[in-house]
Amino acid sequence: MKYIFIDIDGTLIGSFDHHIPESTTKAITKAKQNGHRIFLCTGRPLSQADMFKSDLFDGIICSAGCYAEINNEVLFERILSNEDMNRIINTLDAYGINYILEGKIGNYYLEKGRETFMELFKHYDANMKWEDIIQNLGLFDMELMAKDVIYKITYYTCDKELINKVKNELSDSFQMVYTDRGEGNMVEVEIMYNDCNKAEGIKQVINHFGATLDDTIAFGDSMNDYEMIQECSIGVAMGNACDELKEVADYVTTHVLEDGIYNAFEKLELI
């Protein structure tokens, strides 16, 4: 039996329409029939990943390794303390950065950041409306955050110098994870505790099942997949993955929309 961990954006799906390619669904179904366990392992918070939970998957790791659940029960979670959350927020405020607080129930934003988010997301789709962003990011007004817990904080920017400034302020306790898509492209920067990543989340899950890293396979496309691609027994980078991930992967499959998961499952004799 193999324990297979699949990222969502750029790996399970390839676009904002949240459509899982038919070949991917077929591959996962066959692999489960062959006795393998399949898990989602995403940077999305649970509030954004919930829509993908189904009988195809045996559990889910969210918030880039800060949260996991098996059979709808919380296996572990790493919540930002109020003190640490305020430290991050104060730093971002000082640089005029608009951010999203990612929680279990929802994601939260300040109304003043709306215009900035609109401008940045035009890099993805010039016709995108605010309602599309609200839906894609699961956004709520900050006033609704009181009953939630926060796992990580995300901001978007095209300014690489700004990323370095924030990193210099916070790197003693927090990591800034992002994928460089090239000059002028929007970057999504995830801020979380230094000891949080997808590989650590995977270790918690396999310990729960009494397995080891020797039994694991990971699939990803971006830099928040880096540790799991390195540490799992087999790390697979999608054909559309960033170059840094391809360099450390054991195998590079085809593009997510070109049967990437199915081709890799076949190659690895999972199906």
C-alpha cells in the first residue's frame, strides 16, 4: 500500500473552474481499488478545500501543513497565536500590504484591500470581477473573524523587494513561501510558522496509520510543495511545475491538463 499526497491547485486542478480532469478522477479511483490511500495536501485552508472532499480521498492536509483531518476528525492543527498573528499584521500594515487571514471557517480581508486585490488578480484574468475573487478565495469581512482560528496569512504582490523586506522582519519565527512566476507576475506569499510545511503534515498522517515515509508519494507544482517532494519516498512534479520543484523531483510528469496524474500513476505502477 502506498500513501499518495496530491496538491490541489496546479496539480489536481488546472484552473479557477475547479474542474478535476476526467483522467485524474479515473487514476485516483483505480489506485484506491488497488488498495492505495489518497490524500489531498494543499496550501488552501479548509474553507477553500472543503469543496474537493469526497470518497476519492482518505483525508486532507490544509494550510500548507498547518491542519489535517481524517474521516472528518481533526488529526492536528497549528494555530497562529494572537500575539504572533498581530505581529505579522502590524508588519504588513507598516508596509501598506493588504492581506488575507486564512482560517478554518473562512478567509478574511479588510475592505480597504479590495481595490488592490482587484488590480492584482487582473494578472490572472482581465475580465475577473470582485464576485469571482470572493468566490475563489472564500472571502469574508474581517468583522466575522472573531469565531474562527487562523492558520496562516497570505498576501499578493508583484514587488519582490517588498517580499524581502517583510522576510527580514519576520524570518526569526515565520517563513515566507512563494513561487516566483517571473518578472511582473503576481506572487502569492504564504506566511506561517517556520516548523510548518506539507512534509511535516504528511508525517503526522502516516504516523496515524502506522506507516513510514518509505510508503509515500507526493505530487505538486509550486514551492509550498518543495519539502514534501523532497522528503516523500517518491516526489513527482507536474509538467507545469516551477523549475525549482522539477530540480528536486524524482520524476516529472506531463501538464496537469495533459493527463499528468494519470500518466504518473501508470508510470509508478499504481494503476
